[in-house]
Amino acid sequence: MPARPADIPSVDRVLRLPGLQPLLDRYGRVPATSALRRLLDMLRAQAVTGQLTRQAIGDDALCAALATQLARDAQPRLRAVFNLTGTVLHTNLGRALLPDSAVQAVMRAMTTPANLEFDLGTGGRGDRDDLVDDLLCELTGAQAATVVNNNAAAVLLMLNTLAQRREVVVSRGELVEIGGAFRIPDVMQRAGVKLVEIGTTNRTHPHDYANAVGARTALLMKVHCSNYEITGFTRSVEVAEVARIAQPLGLPVVVDLGSGTLSDLTQWGLPRETTVRDTIAAGADLVTFSGDKLLGGPQAGLIVGRADLIAKIKKNPLKRALRVGKLTLAALEPVLRLYRDPDTLAQSLPTLRLLTRPASEMASMADRLLPWLQAPLGDGWQVAAVAMVSQIGSGAMPGGQLASFGLVIGPRDAGKRSGRRLQQLEAALRALPRPVIGRVSENALWLDLRCLEAADEAAFTAQWPLLAEALRL
Ligand SMILES: *Cc1c(COP(=O)(O)O)cnc(C)c1O
């Protein structure tokens, strides 16, 4: 016999159940009561359609259901996950991880007053950019610097300040779209700038720049091809060459460098990527780049270059709308300081530490973890430790790849339902208290161990009994 709507107990009656008292104490009377109302409403709706069993409205069942709901509600929305995607700077998983010195500085800034815009020397008003601009100049060779919310904001602000109602020349091969709706032509439009496209998708020549310049030209712009490569019959014009064309005409050359690294990555055996310093030295008047990509800091957009142009940018009212908060500056300063000592950077900066982790370390970890994982998965699944390739991510070196190692889980019999079972496994890993995010490819789930550091290994394996439980259901 299914339960009828009239059988559903009242809120007051359930609230008096002895089994409910611990939940009231733990979560508070008001949140627990409102969760109970929602639960009883839902059960009533089920009863109306004749789909509610009598057991579901027993005292113990109600307490258990409420406990589950309250626990779910109390879970933070922003949660720690294991990034086993193989992409180190994963935009959807929050990009760069911060070093401890930055974490401490952010905590201090959150809990104590600080001289954010207060000049301790004179007692007068200060400028928040002063906290980091000399460090940025030291590390890039630029004359001046300013900081905004992210690189998209940096590009918008730069274009709006220096080229509103005028023309900006960009090669067709560099009209980039970054994931998450950042497109150079659209940003230009919103900045109030007219885009003048030159060259073709695969080839742009120096004379294309020279021919495009007219009375309304404000800037020549170059954009880093962050997430794609044009190969084959190609030609692009280096920053130095564009600068040679622009200089006699009195036009600034600006570069959106995207990821923008501050040090030569080849010293750690990583693929070569143009540094901000190289770009300034080649003659760029302004360079913009992200704080949370290869730099390894907090989300921010950095603009460095000629002092007169930076001064103009800082006077734009949009700067006030796009500025960074104190937590960002608190995190950025210690990260930049780490760059002063390149000898220790590969250990002190988490992003670089992950990028330079030797494959042998991930290989021995894979061997260690394999039996831990095979046991809860059971006979239906085959786990193998295999070599794989990680990506830097966030548009750094789309072609550059890093030798890594990890675990591949595939259904033992590749039957009709194996695709569905794989989806279930992937979902079960995502549903763990600390979700495990891998990558499904070639009818298997790939877990790249590059971003699982030794300190997190125990937390990782501790979840396997829960996985076994989830898969048995
Ligand atoms: C990533 C990127 C951006 C956007 O930077 P955010 O910091 O994510 O706003 C802009 N331009 C290029 C070339 C990029 O690679």
C-alpha cells in the first residue's frame, strides 16, 4: 500500500522526534526546519502520484533523509578536486596553485588592515599598483606597470585608452578566440576600436602592416596564438620587425602575450616560450599577460611597458572598474619575489614544480597506486600504468607536450554497455568527497598523475573504499 498525502506527518511532529535533535543542534533550528519543509513537500508530491512507500515516511527514514539533505546543503560549492586531467593550468579547475608565501600573505590581508593605498613614507594616499610595479619592471625590463582583474581586462583597457574611435592593425592569423568567449574582434568592438585585419590566415608580411597604416591608425597589435598553431606554408612578422615599421611613424606596438612567462623555460627542459622581457626588448611598447597562467600567481592581468602609455592607462576611468582587490595584490607580490631567485624557482613555484616533475616520479606513483585502485574496481575493470602526455594548458605552447605517467582504467570486456559503464565510473569519481577529475578517451578513463603530489597521495587513496561502495550500487 503506497502512502497517501494525508499520511505525511506535520513539520511540528517531525521536529519533536528524538532522532532529529542532533541535526537541530548541528545545523541550527532554522536551516533544519526549512530543509524539513522542503523534504516533506517533496514527499507529498510523490504521494500525490502514488509513488511514496510507507517506509519512506517512518521516523527513522525521515531523520536519515533530512540528515542527507542537510549534509548536502552544508557542502561548500567551491570544492577541492584532484586534477588528473593532465592539464596543469586548467582554466575550469582554477589554473595556477599558489605558493605558501602567497597563501600566508592573503590570510594576513584578509584579517588585518594593510597599506593598500596608503603611503607609509608620507602618510598620504598611495597607489595600489606601487605594491608590485617595481618588481614587475625589474623582472621584465619595462619602464612601468599596472595590474587589472585579468588579461582580458588588460587588453580591453589598453585598447580603449590608446585607440578609442581609431584603428588597430592585427594580422588575420592572430584573431584569437580563447575558451570562455574572449575573442579579439569582439573585445576590440567593446573597447570602441576599429579592427583593421591584414594578411591572410596563414601568411602576413611586413608590407601588410606598412600598407594598412593610415591617418586613423592608433596602434599595431600582435596577439599570441595561444591555443593553436599555424603550420605549413606560413609567414608571420616578429615583434621586432613590426616595431621597426611602427617607430618612424610614431605608432606604438602592443602585444597580447597571453600566458606570458617571466623566465626562459628552456633552462628547466621545457619548450621555449617568448618571455615578457624578450618582447619588451624586441621593441613592444606595451605587453599584456595573465597572472594565473605560466606566471603561476593569482588571477590578474598585467600591463607593462612605456611609462607615458601606462600613465594614460591608469587615468582611464575604466581602470577603476577593472582594478584588482587587496587579496590579489597580496598574492601577487610574494609570487613575483620568487622570480628573483631562479635557482629555487622550480621548487618554490607550484606551477613550475608541476611542469618540471620528472615522468619517473609519476611512473613510480602509478605503480604504487595501481593495486589500490584495482581492488575497489573489481574484476570488471582493467587498470594499467602507462606513459601519457600532459599539457601545460591555458594556451601556453599548444604544441608543447610533457612526458608523464598515469593510470588508465578500461572495461575488461569491451561489450555493448562498456561506454555506459565508463560514464558511470567517471561520474562516480566525480561524486567522491574530493572529486577526481580525469579524461575519457579511447573507451577508457585516463588519470594523469602529474598534478597529484606526494603530499596528497594519502587523501587520494583514502577515498577508494567509497568508490567501491558507489560502484556496487
Ligand atoms: C588567456 C589569454 C587571454 C585571456 O586572459 P585571462 O587572464 O584569462 O583574462 C587573452 N589573450 C590571450 C592571447 C590569452 O592566451
